[in-house]
Amino acid sequence: MNKTLITLLLIAATVPAVQAQDRIYRCGNEYTNNAQQAKERGCKLVEGGNVTVVQGTRPASAAAPAAGGAAAPSSATSPANAPRVSNNEQKSRDSDARAILESELRKAETRHAELLKEYNNGAPERNALDLRNPQRYTERTAELKASVARSESDIAGIKREIARLPAPAVPTN
């Protein structure tokens, strides 16, 4: 009798905890447990698993204008405490960056040409291992195709980076 009484008490104690977990509805990127609001907005019931919602932090408000009422021209792109660099120094850095990127572009284009030659329009030359294992040849061809695509993507990325740099200074006579 005591065991059944204790069991009933335990069941009675857990029922409110189970009932406290309302149904959760998803409305786009928002979640709610208000059934009426969910019905009005056409939300879908989330089934299985628990939903944990973490409130994000608010972004900082726009930076206050600099003393004197006008913001400095570079304050929109760099923090106020960023060190200042002279125009000549910046031009030198831009020119160094351009030289490095152009060197990387030449290396990437050379590598791309080698990959295209090896890929041979989808029919690379078979070597001894490929003759013994045709599956290896198929895998190697797929790897070469992926490498060619990755190489093209790398070249396009480097060209985008070069395009972002200011135009190179043309020496005047």
C-alpha cells in the first residue's frame, strides 16, 4: 500500500512539470509558446527536441561625431583609436600588396595551366596504377577536375583582391 501511495505521489508531482512545458511554435526565425498568436501568424508546431533561445546582444549605436561636430573622413571605415598612416606610407603598402598579389596570381595561373594540361579535357593519361585499378583512374580524374575548379576560383579571388586595391601610381616625368 505504501509503495502505491508513493508511486501515485511521484506521478502527481511530475504532472505539473510536464504540463508546464508548453508547445513551441516557429514563426520564421522567431519562436513562441502563445498558441493564439501562433495560429494568427500561421506558425508551425516544433516537434521533438527542446528549443533554447538565447537573446543576442544589441549592436553598439553609431559612433559619436568627433569633436567639432564633424566626423573625420576615415572614422567610418576604421576605429577612432586606429593609428594614422601617412599618404606615402599607405601608397607604399598598397604597392607592396599589389606586387604580392600579382606574384600570387602568376603562380596560381602557372599552377592552373599545369592542372589543365594534366587534366587533358577530362581524359588524363593513364599511368601503371591506373591500368591495374580503373577505379583509381576515375577518382584521380575527379580529383583533377576539382583541383582545376578550385584553381579557377583561386585566380578569380586574387583578381578580385587586386581590383579592390587603389590604382597603381603612375610616375610623372
